[in-house]
Amino acid sequence: MPYLFTSESVSEGHPDKVADQISDAILDEYLRQDPAAKVACETLVTTDFAMVAGEIKSTAHVEAEPIIREVIRRIGYNKPEYLFNADTCEVMNRLHEQSADINQGVERAKPEEQGAGDQGMMFGYATRETENYMPLALDLSHRLLRELAVIRREGKEMTYLRPDAKSQVTIRYADDNTPEAIETIVVSTQHDDFDENEQVMLKQIEQDVKNILIPRVKAQLSPEVQQLFTDDIKYHINPTGKFVIGGPHGDSGLTGRKIIVDTYGGKGAHGGGAFSGKDSSKVDRSAAYAARHIAKNLVAAGVADQALVQVAYAIGVAEPVGLFVTTYGTTHVSNGNGQKLTDGQIAEKVQGLFDLRPYAIVKRLGLQNPIFAESAAYGHMGRQPGQKEVKGADGSTRTVETFTWEKLDYVDQIKKAFGLN
């Protein structure tokens, strides 16, 4: 029997995402000056107010206030009527030195023996459902809001748009777990109060979402996904009515409150740890990236159509306490007798391919570089690996890789290990 699955996303102007972006911008500045910095930066935003708090161990000197204001300005909160303005909001800095008790569990005389920054379990997931190996409902939700932000910045169409927005997509699946159609699309976008008649405003926004936003998003997609956009889609555009008051004035925002948006939209699993504002010694972040890297390469190599990878740690201990893999019965690999490998056998081979000690993860994925601000909105997973130029504390410039956990650089090794062509 067909079933429905739904995922949501939020824009860069959503209060929680404003907080995430501030936390990661501050982290990046510490890492730019000091790649060994230990950072745990939390952010709170509300009406014309932003505060950062947390623990730092670093040789860098970072002025938080100009970074905070620049992030807010880049997002688009730069008008007095938003009641959250980059140039006028109050900024409070409560960052302080990291606890020595925590630090002694992380740093070791030999770097490769670095302990995990905390206990916990982290998950990575991948599926053949999309070209970027992400769940379709979440991928579409992200695309809607990324394109809405592009339209807002272009300033040529939908000129009433403000930074805060949310989206949600529901997919109808067939019995064989393949997408049949898009069932429902929800878009709620903050906007100017551009007409005295609320119904006129809502009608204009609905028409523009259907006639401007949706075609632009569809044009980015493969023909197979475009076919899922049928005339039967149910649209809910700003279903509560006008959405003029939004952003941190409409609702307070906190770092780490959108962890499902950041990962897989409810598909697979989540260990509960947030990412933004944390350096890579915190396995909440680095091991979640490593698990995604493994899952994506397993699926891309043809081991299975879906893969969920869990890795778990004890604080201060380098070796993970556990590794779990499930392919949801979609595995394509067999042993010499023609029997399909069990998920436990797959996990055993994965352990031989990937070093999951925190130091090894950091080195393999280049996680001491200032590459995290780019990840703080529209998802940490499913993004396109790239490069950026970074100026170090000594004035020298270097090129670093971004979204390294999305690279398909282990496919050949996995195929060899599993006997795949």
C-alpha cells in the first residue's frame, strides 16, 4: 500500500538558523587563526539582541561583535522595520575559557590518541533516491528555500520577500519504496506588508510561489524528479495568513535547534547532538560527518540502495565503542557461496576500511580548516564539495576543501573490498 513521508527545511533567516550561522562564523574565525582551537559557541537571538556564550581554548584573538553583525547583515536583516537589525541590535559576548577537566580528556601527547570530546552515538545515512544520495523530501525542501533566497537577493521578482521562511514536502511512495509523486508542498515566507488587504497579499504570494519559485526549482532537477510534480499537488502557501512579523523578532532562536533539518529530514536516525559552533574534537559533529561519508560511499559503490551507519564513543577514549550498519534489506553484495552478506558482515568490512578515531577523522576530512559557516544553513549533508581560499593568521593564503564528507573518494576501495565491479 502506498505511504507518505514528509521532511521540512528552514531558511537562513529562520531564528534558529541565524543562531547556527553566527556560531559557525565565530568557530571559523578561531580556526582561521588557530587550527587547533577548541570551540563550543552557542548563540541566542531575539528582538534586536544577539548573545554568544560558550567555552574556548585557543591562541587566537577573536572579536565576536563584528562577526555577529556581519552574519546578520549577510542574511538580510538590515532594515529597522525587521526589529532585528545588523547595525543596531544589542550584542553580548559571554565566551570564556574551556574547562581543563574537559580538555584533559581530549588532548594527548600523541595526536593520534586524541580522545573523543564527548560520549554519544552519531549516525550517517545515504540513499539512491537522489543524485546527491539524500532523501528526496528533504532535498526538495532545501531547494525551495535556497531558490527563494536567490530570488530575494536578486530583487527582481517577489520583491516583498523577507529573510525568514519554512518549507515542507510530502512524498507518496509505492510499495517498492520508490517515489510516485509529490503529495503536498508547504511554503511559509515572511514578507513586507505590501497591501492593506490581507487576502490580496496572500493571493499574490501563492501565485508567485506556484508560477515563479516552483518552475525555477523544477528546472534544477532530473527529468525523473520533475515528473513527480503533478497537477494534483496540494499547496499550502502561508497557511496561517500574513507573515510580516518574523525572524528573531517573531520568535527567539538558539544554536542547535534544527538538527533534523541539518541532517536527513527524519529519514535514517539521529543521535541527538547538534553541529554548529563545535570544533571537530566534538564527535557530535566530526563523527556524524564521518558516518555520512561512509554511508554515501557504500551506496555509491553499489553495496546497497540505502545505508545507515552508527558510530559511538566514550568521552576521552579514541577508539569508538561500537559501529553499526544497516542496509534495510537492500544489500547487493554476497559471499563466495552466493549468500548475501549480513549487515554485521558489512560493518566488519567497513571497520577495516575507515579509521574512526577522532584524530583520523579530522585528518581525513580536513576538519581543522575554517569550512563550517557554509554548512550552517540548508543542511550539512548532500552539499557539493568545493574549495575556498583562506587567509591564515600570518597573512598567507591557502586553499582548503569544503564539504569533504560528501566526497566519493572511497568508492573504489569499497568495491575492491566487497568484490564489486
